[in-house]
Amino acid sequence: MSKVPFQRYDPDGIARQFATRVRAERLRRDWTQATLAERSGVSLPTVRRFERLGRTSLENLLRLCHALGRLDEFAALLEPPPASSLDELERRAGNKMPERRRGRR
């Protein structure tokens, strides 16, 4: 199965892809929806709705991923891009907050 980049989807499509992947991982483990609900602390109706529609809260998605042993993959989700200068690299190494700038309109 070839992977299609997420950029080709709208947010609803990405949510459905997450739901499909969570369901596939659940089935790979031979778990029922009730087992996933119990192990994650997410209600059974919420698990069912998520797998069917791809709709749930971020907290519930993280709980489901934690129960499936896949939570670490979120750590890289919004990693900062490579440093563009030595100053920026030094700032990151010192754990300093980036300078505040106004956003572009």
C-alpha cells in the first residue's frame, strides 16, 4: 500500500486517515473496540464514532495512541525546522525562547 502525503488531504480527510490507522492498529493487535476503550480510558461510543467518522478530541486521540503504544510518534510532529543561523542554533541549545515577532498578514 503506497502512502499518500497528508498535504493532499483536507483536515477532515486527515482525521479519517488517523481513524483508519488507529482501527488497523487495533485490529492488528486483535483487540475489540471495547478493549481499546478500556485500555485508553476513552468511552466505547467515542471509539466507535472516531473509527467511523474520524472525529474526536485531541486528548482522546492521544489516549488512543498511548494505549496502542504509538504516542511517541507525536513527539516529532511539530519539531522546529533546521536552524537557519548559528544564532538560532545557539538560542535553541540554551533553551531560550525565540524572539517575539509580529506575524505577517
